[in-house]
Amino acid sequence: MAPLLEVDDLHMHFFTRDGVVKAVDGVTFTLEAGRTLGVVGESGSGKSVTALSIMRLVPEPPGKVVKGDIRFKGESILGLSDKDQRRLRGNRIAMIFQDPMTSLNPVYRIGQQIAEPLRLHKGMTRKEAWAAAVELLKRVGIPQAEERARSYPHEFSGGMRQRAMIAMALACGPDILIADEPTTALDVTIQAQILELMQEIQQNTQSAIILITHDLGVVADMADHILVMYAGKAVEYGVADDVFYDPLHPYTWGLLESIPRHDVEEKGALTPIKGQPPSLITLPPGCAFSPRCAYARPECRRKTPELVEVERGHYSACLFAQDTDFIAQFENRVVRVGAEPRRRG
Amino acid sequence: MDKDLPSEKATESPITGAVVPPSLASPDAERDQLGEEFELVTGPARSLRADAMRRLRRNKLALAGLVWIVLVILVAVTADLWAPRWLGDPVEIDSTTAAQRMLLPPSWEHPFGTDKLGRDIASRVVYGARVSLIVGVVAVAIMVLIGLIMGGIAAYYGGIWDAIIMRLADVFFAFPYILFAITLIAVLGRRGIENVFFAIGFLGWPSIARVFRSSVLSVKENEYVDAARAMGASTPRILIRHIMPNAVAPIIVYATMSIGGAILTEAALSFLGMGVQPPDPSWGNMLSDARAFMQSAPHMMIFPGLAILTTVLAFVLLGDGLRDALDVKLKE
């Protein structure tokens, strides 16, 4: 059987007045039911555009898929008509947005908004949808759901709004839930609650989750696979444990080194990745990360690396990923995140 | 992230049937966890509309405007029941008595006096209110309808549509308003109230379109619009259900004020003889009649003039009050 979602060498470019912005420039991954994929990278690395491409929400023009394919249950969704796309959106593939403060419509009651996808896709009556919305609110842990459903968004706190957004995304029982930085706008304790809620929901519904974040710490306990993106390209992809414990790309190392940790003495300062992500219109020659890479060699400026399978199921787009001496430089430097074995579930 | 979860034994949640840590399992514990959030949500749900009504009620000037408008509407609607009997027919000329009754100053019998044909001015002002209100409301309705469609298309679709519609609006702005209206009415042929509606509505839409366009452009950037698309809503549904309600506040304000403007324009057109035709009364053509008697019978000019002034002012005050009431940013 075909996997739930296949993204196959996706190239999403934007044709703007200033030039072609290669927002997504070669991304491949597959997602199975019940699994979680963490997509990690800095701002502008193409994470969100990848997500929006799967939702078919990239405005075209200026956006255009110049190469590659996205298949849902084995069927390409790029050629679908507007109507068929809408049938998938919010129904089979749902999305949670970054900022819960602005992602609910201020003029409708919470319950009405959660009921809307049900009315759109399941043809429920107003009454049925309302009852279902109240049930959903209970499921995402909103107390006194009957009353709270009648509230307006401005009466909800950030954490509650994000719960409401999750309820809205879950309404139709989607196969895939895309969460674009779902916890970035929330404070740390609420973050933990929201991630926990998403895990709990996944266990109950077997939906697949694509979790987009710039924070490796957020995906650490949730993701089965991790995709690291840089300048529109996948630079590392593999099972979460492999990416965390044996990173094969200097960019991933850089990200790991820049996470604050409570299990290491707090003497040293964090090590940032120096510099800025490159402009996506004029990428540096060779490896796009080379100008910022502390370990770059002259070859890096000349040869563009491909994403290759270095170990079984573990891909890297570094020219020296197979060079054990090169990798060893980091083995000595990187103090691993979460040195203790991780607990799951 | 959640490495520091409480280490007590996990239990099954009664709601979801999922295994959750005990700290989340019972409703009471849940309340503790969400305690901070609970603080924020106590108190009755209050809608934006209720909020706006409350703020409007506090604005004395706007309220005065509203009261005056309601009064004018009541007078205009019920005119047939009392005006002809108490004051006299607004149109018919009683030829036997006309000679004695013309140009009388205000008195108990004729509170606003009579005109050059012996008709009661109060009665004519009352019937003139009908014309003014109908013109105001219908013309603005036409204007808002065209303006919303044009502005909505320009803002939501952007690009070439935006360019075409907004340049067309610029062309409309470039013409002198009254002259354009007169030309339009002349081209349409028959002089009458329908043409006045049409002319005002047709010429007024560009302002509405501009205001609505900028409003939609700012609302469109909100994440809930993306969320609605991600939910699978169609474009018309997003425009009507998700964008309109959030973008329409400045239109309500602008339309209210425009009713005043439309009443003024109708008066101007009737004054110039392009609007309502004699013998039917309209505040504009009454002013026109009064010109010749400005010194001998100033009441002929004063009362229709006052009617125009107060009614237009009332709409502007109400519009101003609505602006303050609907502006979320002005929250006390």
C-alpha cells in the first residue's frame, strides 16, 4: 500500500519582481499513519512553505511547483481541481497555525468556528455540528465546554485558543495534522501542555503529524523522523534518534549546540551558528551552508552536495558526511542533547 | 521538553480514554493547571456588537443624532395620517383661497408659513422628508453594493483586478461631482427621483470601494483567513463569512455619513431642477422656490434649510459616534 504522504523532490519557487525565490528546492520525505515528522530549520529555511505546499495553500502565482510531486495515499494532489483540493483541506489534511491569538476569527463564537469544518465537510446541521464542537472542546481539555463554546476568542487565553485551534483541526478526524510552530507563541508551561495534548490525540486517532519548528527541543520527544532544512533544501533526514545522537551534517550540529540544556554545567555560553541564512534568490555557490560552516573546506564552495544515504535510513547533504575523521571532529565537541535515554509516550 | 513530567503512575482520562498523567486526569487538578487561564475567562460572554452598543449609548451627540433621525423617519412614514388634515395638502392648490393664503408668515394654522401658491410649508417639509430619506437610503444602498463588490474583488484578488478597479475609481474621482451627476441625469433622460438614486449611487461607489479595499487588505493578513482556507472554505465563503464581518465596520460608518451626503446632493440637484420635479415637494426644490422671496418671505427658505441642516448633521454625528463605537482599538 502506498504511504500516507509522499513528498517527492519538491521544488516550490516564487517568481517575484526581484527574481526567483527558491523557497523549497528539493525536499523528499514520506509519512506513515500514526507517525510524527519533525521539520526543523531557521526562519526562511522553507519549512512553512513545505507545509503550505502540502495544504495547497501557496498562492499561485507567484508560487509554482517547478519540479517534484506530492502524493496523498498514492495519488498526486498537485493536479487536483480547486474543489477536490478543498475536499482534502481541513478534512483529510488539517493545519494548526503559529499564533493562536490571531488564528481565530474575532466575530464568531468558539463553538461556531469549531463547527464550521464539520458543516463544510460532513454536511452536519447547525445543531449537530455544535454538539460535536462541544465534544471536541472537551477532548482538548477545555473545562465547562458547553459554556466555553459560547465564548468569543477574546475571552480565551493563548493556551486555550491553541486548544480550540487543535479542536478545529481535529474536527473531521484528519489523516494528517500539520502543526506550524504550534507552540512558538506560547509560554513554556503551556507549550508542554499543548505538545502533550497533541501526543495524546495522536495515540487515540492514529493521525500522522508534521511538526514544524525551529526548536529541536520541541521535536525531541515527539518526532519519529526528523527533517532538517536549510535554505530550501533538506540537509539531513533520518530517524529522530539517529539525527539527535549521530548527526551527520554540521548544520544539525550547530542547531544542537545552540539549545540550552539543564543537564550540562552552565559554565560555557551557548554556541550560536554565526551569520545569517542566505538570500534565497542568490544562493552561495556550492554548499549553501558553507559560508557559515565552521568546518567548511575549499571544496564546499565548489561542489553542491546531494542528499545521500550515509547510513541505513539516515541521509545527509554534507560532502564529508561519509568521512569518519570529519564527523569525529564533532563527536569530541558536541555534548549531546538529553544524554540520558529518552522516555517515550 | 516534557522530560520533567510528574513521575506518578499515569491513569486513564475519563474524557478521552487516553493515558494521561494524573495531574491532568481529574477535573479539579485540571482546573489547577489551567488556573491562570480561568482567571481570564470568568464573566459573561460579551459580543463585539454588545460592546459597540454600550459605547454608542455613552456618546450623547451620536445619540442625539440617532433620536433626530428616528423622529424624521417617524414623521415621514406617518405623514399621510395627519399632515394633510392638520396642515394642508402639500401639493394641491386650492384656487379659491390661494390668493389670500400665499406667502403667509408662520402662525398657529401654518406653523412654517405658506409658500407663493398658498400651500402649507410644514406639510411640504414633512413630505420632503420622505423624498430625502428614500433618496438617502436607496442611493447609499446602491453605492454600498457596488462599492463592496468592487472593493472586495480589488482587495482579495489583487493584481490586474485591483489595478483596473482602482484606476476606474480614480477616473470617477477626477470628475466634478455635481456636474457629472447632472450630465448623467441628462443622459438618462426623464427627470425624476429614480435617476437621482442612480446618479448618486453610481458616482459614490468609488469612495466605498477604496475604504473597503483597504479594510479587506488589512483583514486579509490575519491568520484566521489562512485558517479558513486551511479548513477548506471556498473563496466566496471566506470573503463573505470571514473577511466581510471584520472589514465592514468602516463601511457602516462611511455609509451612515454618506446618507447625509446623498440627502445634500439630492437637495442640490432638486435646487438646480434636476431632481424631484414640482409640484412634488423636496427640500431642494423648496429652497429653489424660496430664492425669489428671500427678503419678503424668509420662512420659505429657513424651514427647508433647517430640515436639510439638522438631518444631514444628525447622520454625520451618528456616523461619527459609530466610528468610535466600532473601533476596537479605542477600548477604554
